[in-house]
Amino acid sequence: MIAIGNDHVGFELKEAVIEVLKAHNLEYKDFGAYSPDRANYPVYGQKVAMAVASGECDRGILLCGTGVGISIAANKVKGVRCVVCSEPYSAKLAKEHNNANILSMGARVVGPELAKMIVESWLTAEFQGGRHAERVAMLDEIENGVILSE
Ligand code: RB5
């Protein structure tokens, strides 16, 4: 189950994202906003992040004007690794190396066709584990107050 969230600027891009999810036969849950009326991105970033962190949803996709504000909101929730991507290479590596569980995009930055390619790359990539898993575990340690060292 994929959680989707957006503010008013990201609302229109949601359609393109859903197209990709449907093509992969993936179920999704839309956490809003449900119209292009003004909406505060932290609300939707938090909703999606909580759904992913709690295990209600496996992954999430967030959309706002730049993808930045909504990703910052999501990353405040423990257990979330949300990345803003505006091209497919980073989206692929964000999954392979960072095991990013939420993808964020900016509707003022990417058009619908590029957004579809980004979602496709992130969805089809697989976490590579190994040394990357050790580093991702270090990210969890930061959340738990551990001071990291080499
Ligand atoms: C809304 O104007 C805009 O600030 C929002 O969509 C997003 O880009 C924030 O990071």
C-alpha cells in the first residue's frame, strides 16, 4: 500500500503518480489534500509519514511546490527517510543505497512525464543492503540520540 499526500500546488501532479501506481497494480491510499484549495504541506507530510512509520503503508509519495517543505515535514517523523527527487537517477539510488521509504517531488520543478519516470525508478529499485544497511542503521542511531563516529 502506497500512501500519497500533497498540498494545493502538488494536487494536480497526483494524477500522473497514480497512473504509475495503477500500471504496477499497486494499491494506494490518498491522504489528501483533495482539491487545489490552499492547504498546508506539513499536515500532509505528517499524515503520510505517520502512515509509513506505523506500517499502515509500505511507502509514501509526497507532492508540493518544490517537494522540499513536505519532505522536511515527513522527515520529522521517526523512521522516515524521505527524499526529494527531480530526476530518476537519484530516485533509484535513494532506494538502492538509502532505502528511502518516501519519495517527494515538486510540481513546480518537474512535469508529469518526468514525475512518472522518477516514480517508476524509485518503485522498481531494490535496497542493496550490505554496507548500505550499516549506514541506514546509523541514520536510525541519530534518531535515537547516538553521537556517531567512524
Ligand atoms: C506553497 O506555496 C509552497 O510553499 C509549497 O507547495 C512547497 O513548495 C513548500 O516547500
